[in-house]
Amino acid sequence: MKIIVLKFGGTSVGSIQRISKVANIIKSYSKKYKVIVLASAMSGTTNKLINMSQKISKNFPDHEYDTLVSAGEQISCSLLSGQLLTKGLKSRSLMAWQIPILTEGKHKYSRIKYINKTKILKFLNSGTIPIIAGFQGVNKNFNITTIGRGGSDSSAIMFAKFFKAERCVIYTDVEGVYTTDPNKLNSANKIKNISYEEMLEMASLGSKVMQPHSIQDARLNRIDVEVKSSFVKKPGTLITKRKNIINNKIITGISSTDNDAKVTLLGVKDRPGIAASIFKPLSQNSINVDMVVQNISSDGNETDLTFTIKSYDLTKTKKIIKNNKNIIFKKMIFDKNVSKVSIIGVGMVTTPGVTFRMFQALANKNINIQVISTSEIKISVLIKRANVIKAIKSLHKEFNLEK
Amino acid sequence: MKIIVLKFGGTSVGSIQRISKVANIIKSYSKKYKVIVLASAMSGTTNKLINMSQKISKNFPDHEYDTLVSAGEQISCSLLSGQLLTKGLKSRSLMAWQIPILTEGKHKYSRIKYINKTKILKFLNSGTIPIIAGFQGVNKNFNITTIGRGGSDSSAIMFAKFFKAERCVIYTDVEGVYTTDPNKLNSANKIKNISYEEMLEMASLGSKVMQPHSIQDARLNRIDVEVKSSFVKKPGTLITKRKNIINNKIITGISSTDNDAKVTLLGVKDRPGIAASIFKPLSQNSINVDMVVQNISSDGNETDLTFTIKSYDLTKTKKIIKNNKNIIFKKMIFDKNVSKVSIIGVGMVTTPGVTFRMFQALANKNINIQVISTSEIKISVLIKRANVIKAIKSLHKEFNLEK
């Protein structure tokens, strides 16, 4: 029998009733596969634990934070394993240290380096289903660590890698990845297959199904990942290698953001390296600059510079720009009521005229494009936030993503 | 510096505010001692976890139960260690597997067999306070276990044993051990020193300060145990070797029970071994028979037998007696409105007339004694429950336990 990795998120194990349903899902797989289960903490638990630590100190020590929050997975995994045993299956909960799952890097932001397979293989070969605590590991000093980036999804993908699993199934509270946010457009369709690259763009551009780091892990290790709902029995979305996808659509999906802000510096005194002078201190303060446009002014001495940041970084950004002794400019203006809308699809590489069709569709709806940025498989435009729904609707239709 | 073991119970770490106060207590000891801390789960946590497991199954598997409930200590210990670090002390939370604390015996009812001292000694020598999860251990297969009998108190006493600590201080929500239950008698006094043996009698007879198993562990290992409150700064009660106690009181304390039931079998056909025939099936069903009185009837063929059990065992007991084919009797009567009142004191060994004084004091108050049982250091009587307060009051006065 082949190995499959199943991962259940916080809402999927969020109550005793939900844990019972999850046990049934596991049971159905166990007839065809050797099943490895990764589980998150019950929804709400991790936040509750973090809140307690915050009451002690806003700077609660990282290594104790890791020990604290990893108690959440200990609870959900032992309950789930107990539930499977009660349903007559052989099962065992395993914390990271019992395997062990070895991590490297700092507390709170560790990365899985190595998974010892011995114990789990023994369980699998004796028909016992291991229920493994996601999100946690141990470092070489046998201190408890957590893997911030991607959390339990990352754990699941690393298990799929180490055990050469046929597939990693991420059970969550959504049915899969959609052509666009179903909350914004009723006619959004579930995507059957999507490439890692497209999914990465969808994820980092605002789709909340999986964290970019986990998708990147899956891509690097060529692991097929299926995202589906533990609440309804329906096929989900398969995230896979580009060559596995047979798709006659140019565009796979449309994403949009809700928390961008646009900053414009007018009359910036131009000189070589001026952009670096502006952006370096922002980067040093962990402010992520996304889209950038620079206009050369007619006399060649002054330029206007526009860029976007996350709106929660705006106050900090304004302060840094004002205190920046290395730049001279006439005026700073900003706009918090902007959104980035992107069309994503590997198909656009081989299809000419996609950019034109996008701009035309928006123009037809009188939507003004403020900033443009492109990559091989996506085109993003910055527009007024008020126009987002209208824009998504027209693009969804233009690129035949309707049902 | 000498080593001291401090144990904090569930109410002592029951909230973030409480954890902060406990950190202050630890800090004050750390100036004079190398401190080892054992902590219970925050009050309510363990019960909440058990309730969840019960919703899955009334027979939730024991090994998953151990993993589940031990998450409680993981939470309290990491929070407490984080709090100490925030207050500028060096500290580290340690789960049983990180030490390790090796246990033997069944899940849920394991016993601590061995504590590896290496890691903790390293911490102590570098001025780091280890905050150790009570109640838990690991077995030789590195599965998480819990020690049912005595819980975190037992953990603390075993640490005091292995590290040859000067003292084990049990911080709890009472101020110490009293001459009698302060809820029943206002004039009850805190006992300054009490021997293990007296404390064992006090505990098993109804004083709820410490579990008998932990006291027994302390007695076997000759460890001085101080019981005190983490809520008020007052001296507690020292439980110690008998020879350490200078006491001019005959009686150290008075205890009483609230959940006894009396069963009487009238006209039991007498033959050798009849008592065993009655009590063996009770014992096989884990029913604890406490006081026993047998009257030889005048003709020598029949006898009346009276014994006490816990009142929650009454229904089961009646059923077992009725189905017992090995005994013949005329009538079974029972009384749930009885209580056992005991006077305890090592002083009575050397003092004649204690029994008489007890009986006389009760007779003076018109309290009828139904059953009597004695040991070297205690005398117990079974009386009507309605008379308990009156009895305690008169005995408290008779044996000079008043303030």
C-alpha cells in the first residue's frame, strides 16, 4: 500500500463532533493507504495560549512560547487518536520529540531539517495510524520548537517528502482554491488543478487557502497537494507540477488585496541610486514595498516616485521617509483606498494580447489603472478599492472563468 | 547553597495574576537556595481536558489520556518560566521527557522510578531555575505517563529525594494542616509540626491538604515537607520525622468524614471464615471496608455483623451481599447518616486514659458511639452525622486544642 499524508487544520478538529468526523475521513483512507496524519491545534486554542503569554509580557520569551503553544497540538492529537481507537482502528498520537522531528533555526521560526522515520514506519507496517502534532519540532538540544512559516501545512509537506507519499491532502474549512474569492464574486469556480507557481501567486496575492511558504516547500519537493474541505464530501483542488495540468484556459484565477496603500513622492531630486536611498531604510524596517513606478520628469532633474506598501505600514513609512536625510522631495501624498487586482495563469506565457485584453476590459468599465506590475505568469494593476468587485467581475468574464 | 523543592498546586498557578505572585515567591527563595520548582496544571485545565476525552468515550484509552492531560502542565510551566524570565531571573520549563523522569507501571497510575539529574544539576549550577511539569513522566518506550497517586505532590517529593533537598515546600490554597476542619470549627488551630504518621491518619481520615500516597512517599524517604499557602504570607505546617517534634499535646488533631455508610447484617449463620466470605467479594469489587464489629450471639450459632463503607459504594455493596451464596443471614439494615470522628496523636501512645477521656467527653454531650476502632496513634468512633460538629467541639476542648 502506498503512503498518504492527511493534514487537518484547526477548524477541522475544532470540536469533539468535528474530531469524530475527521476520524471517519481517516478511516476511509486507511482501507487504501498507509495513512500518516498531521493535526493542528483545535481552533481557538493557540490564540488563547498566545493571549495568556501576552498578559505576562509583550516580549514573552520565544523558547517558552514554543513550549506553550505546542501544548495545543498535544491536546488535539491525543483526542483524535483516542477517537480512532474508540472507532476500532489502531492509532497513536506522536509529539515531535517522540519521532523526533528535528528542526533548525530560531525558536518560533524554525524549519524542519530531518524526520526520523524508524518509529513511524514501524507503526505503518503494523497497521497503526500515527497522529502527529503539526507545527512543532525539537532542536538538537531537545528543546521544543515551532515552525512559524506555514505551520502544520509545512509539517505535512515535509512528511510527504520524507516518506515519499503519493499525495498530501490538506483538509481545511474551504472546499479548495477558487478562480477568485467566492465572497466577492458569486460565480467564482473551484479550480480542479493548479500549478505550484500559479498557486504561489494566488496565495501571496491574497488567497488564504495555504501559506506561500508551504506551497513553496511543496513545489521544491514536487509533492502533489490536494486542498479540500473536511466539512463537505466534494473533490478539492490539486496543486501540482505544471506539466500535469491540461488546461485550455489562459487565466487560472484572479486575486485581489484589501490592505494596500499607495505612497507618491513628488519632485524627488533625481540622481543615480536615488531609488535605493528611498527603499533601503524601508527594507531595513521590514516594510515590504510591492509595486513601484518612477516617472522621469521633463527637465531630467526631478522625478515622481510611486510605490505601494501594506496599509498597516503607512505610519511607519511616512516617518522613515520624512527622517531620510539622503533624499530631497517636494511633497509626499498617499492613498489608502487602493487595491491590487491580479490575473494569474501559466497560459498567458504562450498567449499574446493578454495584457491588452485585461486593460481593455477594465477601461470598458471606466476603471482607471494607477500602477502596473507583471511577472511571467501574472499581471497586477492598482485601482481604486471601490472598483474591485466591478474589476473582478469583468475580468472573470473576459477570461472565461464563469461557470 | 542547599537545594529546595517548591511545588505549586493548580489554584496557585490558576491565573496570570497568580503566576506572577508565585514568581515572586520563587524569587525570594532563589536568594538563599538552589530552587527546583514543580508545578501543577492551572486549576480547571485538567478537568476540562478530561471532560473532552469523556465526550469521545467513557473508556478513553489510558495512554492517550496521559498525553492529553499532561498538556496542562506544559502550559502552566512555560507560562511560569516565561514570567520568571520577564522578572529578570534565569529559568527554564522542563517536561518529564526532557529530563527524563522515568516511570514504571500502568498508564494513568505510573510511579516515578528514576530522575536523571544531569540536566537539572547543570541548570542549578548556572543559576537557572528549572520549572518542572509535575504529575507526568515517561516510560521506557518514551510514551508520556501520568502518576495518578498523589500527582504533582508525589513528583515534588521524589525530586526532593533524588536531589537530597533540604525541604519540600508544598504551596497550596490552604494555610497548612489544622487541628480540625476550620469549616467545621472556628477555633481550629494551625498545627506547626506534625509527624508523617499523624499526617497520614489526618489525610486518610478526611483532611484534604495532601494525598496519603505523597505523605507516605515523604515518610519513606524522610523528607521534611512544609505545607503553606501561596495566597497569604504565613508560616505553614511542617510534616516531619516523629523525633523532630517537641509537643506537649496528647492529641494533635481531630478529623471527621462525611461520606460513610453503616451496613449491619443481622442473624448471620456463624461458621469459621464467615467474615472472609462476606468481605472477599467486596474487596474484589474495590469496595473498601473500614470499621468492623462482630457480636457473638448468645447461642453461638448466629452473629450480627456491622461494618462501614463509603456511602457511594452502598448500592453496589447491597447487591453483592444479596447475591452472595456463601452466607446466610436474616436481615440487612443500613444507615447513611453516620460519620467517623477520629482523634489523632503520637502522644496517646504514652498517655493512659485517652480512650476513656474521649468516650466521656462524647457521653457528656449525649453522643452515642456506634462503632469503635483504634490504632497506635488514633481512636475513631462512628456516630450520628448530626452530632459531628458537637463531637468535634467537645473533643477539641477536652484535649486542649483550643487557641
